[in-house]
Amino acid sequence: MKLVKEAEDAGKDKPVVVTHSSGNHAQALALAAKTCGIQAKIVMPQTSPAVKVRAVEGYGGMVNLCVPTEQVCVRVSLSSAYTHRGM
């Protein structure tokens, strides 16, 4: 919340949070971001259970599915963070 307030006070764009997860962490981060009024970009492996993908989306997370390897998920997450100036 502090970072969101600081960004607003400085006239900057709100921060965007980015992570990669196959489920529980993704859902928690999406809900926390929604509570703070910011976007959450979540990279999930293509093999993630559909129920978990829908839950992340239901909490407002923007899901990007990727090849299910740690290396690819990390690379896609870093690319998304760079593109969206995420945290």
C-alpha cells in the first residue's frame, strides 16, 4: 500500500506486480493486488490446473501461460516485469 500511495502522490503510474506460479501464490498475489488497487501479471505454466487459472483471473490477475519449465517461466516473468515496470 505504501508504494501505491507514494506513486500516486508523485503523479506516477501505479506499480504492477509480476510473478510466476502454478497456483496458490498466484492466487494470493492476485487478491492482494486487487485489494491494493493495482494490476497483477501472473505467469503460469500451461500445465496449471484450469481451476487455478480461473481462480487467479477471478481475483483480477492477468494470466500469461507459458511452457512449463522454470527457466521459461522466469524469463517470461522478467520480460513482463521489464515491460510493465513491475515489481
